[in-house]
Amino acid sequence: MKLRSIEMVLPEADKAHQFLTDIWGAASAGSKENTHYIRGSGTFPYLVALEEGDSSFVRSVTFVCSAQELDELKQRISQRGLMACPTESKDLGGGEGILVQLSEGQILRFLINTHEVEPLAGAELPVKLTHVVFNSEDAEKTGDLVEAALNFRVSDRTKGMVFVRCNESHHSTAFARAGFCSLNHIAFEMADIDAVMRGVGRLRDHNMVPAWGPGRHGPGANVFAYFIAPFNAVVEFSTAVNKVPEDYPVGAPEDWTWPPNRIDQWGMSDKDFDGLRKAEEHFKFHRDWQPAPLV
């Protein structure tokens, strides 16, 4: 199973598309009806869908999987009584599968029979999404739920996050101990550390400074730099997240502590806590479909 994309609705979607292509450094994947798409250098047809709307919300976060994985998901989700429905994708890449809403409101989409595209050349392009993180009312409870219902695995717990994986990457998502449900941030996988640093420099050329970073996290050990996008989402340049084995020992908060005044491995950057918090509250989830039997 792989994380593929996030589907968002927002006013002035064309301006968000322009920022992500002209400044952030992604490539345009074109437009379809009232939705703009951006992609990276990898083979996914798009990474972010930006649909024009009167308000801002997340429609779904999309994973691609095998037919066997989808069948297992249907059974697990139905057994646990989560709201879900069959779906056929109208986005680039097509496919069919299911939509599921977690108990707090986060909406995930799982697709099979999707189409991929030829890769693009370009050292400045993101490759793919490395993770999408959610704010959570109860991160522990939600982490337990996705293990049981989605067959995801908790990789690490810190005082701020529960990190969850769906393949060998340390985390494809995480649940922040925020006390509310919303989108926390979107992380773009860059080719290497140089690509992250060039991205930081490119945004500085446009008078944008990191809200946090550059730095290196503890869990996952990925290099990061966070920015608050003009459309009020937190977006991250990231690279080199750890690959972990199936028997990776789950870390506890006491395993991830820092010296005073340090919040990452390098300790070279300040963090705009207030600015990030405000942006992290901006994109809630909205369900515009009715639950229907999966099996």
C-alpha cells in the first residue's frame, strides 16, 4: 500500500496551484473541470488536487493498494462499523475503491486499478508525498483504530504524535495530540538534502521563511523544513525518512526526549508555534457522501 495524494477544496484554487508550481516547485498536472492538479517527478498522476469551492476543507487522503488489500480493508472496516462507501475516482489516474471516515472525522480513500504516468526529470521537483499528518482529538485511540481497521502499524509515539506506517516507510501518516481533528500538514518527499535546501532557498527568494527548519526529526530521522502556504496549509519539504522492518520496536515518548531548548536533532532553527497552530486548524474534513455497505 502507498500514500498517493490529498484532495482539497478551497477558494481561489488557481492561486494555490500557482504557488505550488511557480514557487514551491511542483509540476502542473493540468486541470479538469474546476480542479487543478499538481504532481512530482514520480509516476503518480498527481499529488495534490485543488478544487474550487466556497470554503476550505479536505475531501480525502488517497492510498493506492492491491485488490487483496482492498478486500481485507472492506471486511475490517465493516466489522468495526466505520462510515464508508464504495467509490469510483473521477480524479486523474482513475481507479475504484472505498471511502472511509475515521471515528474523529478524518476521511481516507483506498483505490485499486489506478493508472500511473511517465516520470519527469528535474532535481527541484518533489518526488511524491512522503506523509500527510492529521490533528487528532485522541491520537492514541485513533492509532489503535487504524491498526485494527486499516492494518496500519504504529511505528513510534512521542509526547506530540503517534506515527503510523502502511509500508516499510517509518510513517505515511501520523496523528498529532492536538485535541481537535483537522489537517496538520502535507509533506513532499524531495530527492535528497540538497533538494530540500534548494527549496528553502527558492522560497526565501520569494520572501518566505520557514515556520520551522531546516532540521532533522527524531522518529523517522527525516530532514524537514515547514512553511505556511498562502492558502493556509502547512507544507513541508522532507527527505530521507527511515525504512523500518516489520518487527520495528515501537518507540515510547520517553525514547524521544531532547536537551533543553532542543526540539529536533540539529537544534539550529526556531519554530513558529502560533503561526503553525493557526494554519493547522484551517482545513477540516467534510463528508459529502452517504455510508453504504462494502461487503
